[in-house]
Amino acid sequence: MSIFEQDLAPQPVNHIPLTPLSFIKRTASVYPDYPSIIHGQQRFTWAQTYARCRQLASALAQHGVRKGDTVAFMLPNIPAMVEAHFGVAMIGAVLNSLNVRLDGETIAYMLRHSETKVLVADREYRDVVLEAMERLTHKPLLIEVDDPEYNGTEPLSDVKYEDFIAQGDPDFNWLWPEDEWEAISLNYTSGTTGDPKGVVYHHRGAFLNAMGNQATWSMGLHPVYLWTLPMFHTNGWCFPWTVTAQAGVHVCLRRVDPVRIMELIREHKVTHLCGAPVVL
């Protein structure tokens, strides 16, 4: 052992586990009044988004969700999906972002295999979600997001997302991971050649990939990012965390619509978006 390794083990003063949760804490502290999320007529600041994420974490904890439990979200690119990428991990739980294009049988398999405790879903996917729930012996708590940008009227659950997080504490003292190797999210393959396979991200990997995104793109501070890429797809390539780290704006979009995309680019001066070649 060299002299540079003697009595120089990692300590709280010189080492902390890497986690994307650090991004929202810093951004809300440094840029509390900067815009965070735009969705239709909804507008949030970073202070508000941080508080809502803490409320989500607190409400989940009150309902018995613990470290290592799975919380599934089946949503389009709306504010609650951004909040999911922070609020779930704040209690050490694991986010399972479900592919909204799959059928009830496949969704049921994912919920069963991941031992999901809570499922948050948008009304648009009502039929698929209810079919999946019917296939489960142990059913998760079902929470409905009633997005004002969706015109459907059929309710999905008596438990509403806004009411649910309203129970939570906006000053909730959330958990920093003890080990950066702890799981932060779970993503499933589509099961083309068999049952879907669960792929686990850890806090360190999510942190580094988010930083790699901004470095590769030379993104800089305060990007205006349009969500043409599904956040359920490998956690939106980690851009929920990247845009937050850069104190940017998440411009939400329920589905790829060329006319709407052009309108949003013009209205909000969008600087970045992602997508497959067919989208571009």
C-alpha cells in the first residue's frame, strides 16, 4: 500500500454515493423559481416540482411502500411521470415504467414478476390496466392520473393521484441511498422471444448516464427539452434526470403529433428533443 492509500479510506467528508436525486435537490435550491415542467396550461417551478416529488415519496411511505419495493407507472409523458423518476427513489423504492403499448397479459406478467406494490396509471390505458389487474392474485394499490389534457371520461380508480400526493409532506426527509449500487429503476424488455426480462438500473449508472447525455450533447444550463421520446423507454434514455440536472424545462407531450410538436417548438423555444428516425 502506498502512502497515498494509508488512512485515506472514503469518509462522509470526501465520498457520497452517486444518485440522480442529488440533481433535483441542487436545482430546486439554486433555481427554485425557474420553470421545471410545462404541460398544456400547467406550469411548475423547480421548487414546486421538488415539493411534489417529496409529497409523492411521503405518501408512498405512508401507504407501506418500503426500500426495495416496486412502484409501477403506466403514463404518457406528463408531469407525474417526471415526478415518478424522483419521488419513488426518495424512499429507496424502485420505479417500473411500463410500456403503454403492451397488452394486459404482458402488463400483468410484469406487475407479478416485479412484485409491484403500487400502480399509477393514466385513464387512457384503462382497459389494459383493468385486464391486467384481473389476472393478478395479489393486486397492487391502483392510483389514477386524471390528466386535464386527456378527454376520456371513464374513471380507472377511486384513488386519484393528486389526492394521493396531497397526503404527503412537501418537506419530507427523503433517503439518500446508502450504496450507489442500489436499484433505482426496473425496465422490461418487450418479450419478443419469451417472457419479458427485467433490467435493473442502479443509482450510480443512472447518474453517470445522465451526465453523459449532457456532456455528449454539450447541453449547457437551462435546456428546453420536448418529450417526444417515451419516458417509459429505458427511463427516457435517462433524460428525466439529465434535464433536471441542467435546471432545464420538461415540455410534456402525450403522444407524437407533428403539428403539436411544431407548435410547442415555436411556443416554448424548444432546444432539444429525442426520437427514433421515424419520429424525426
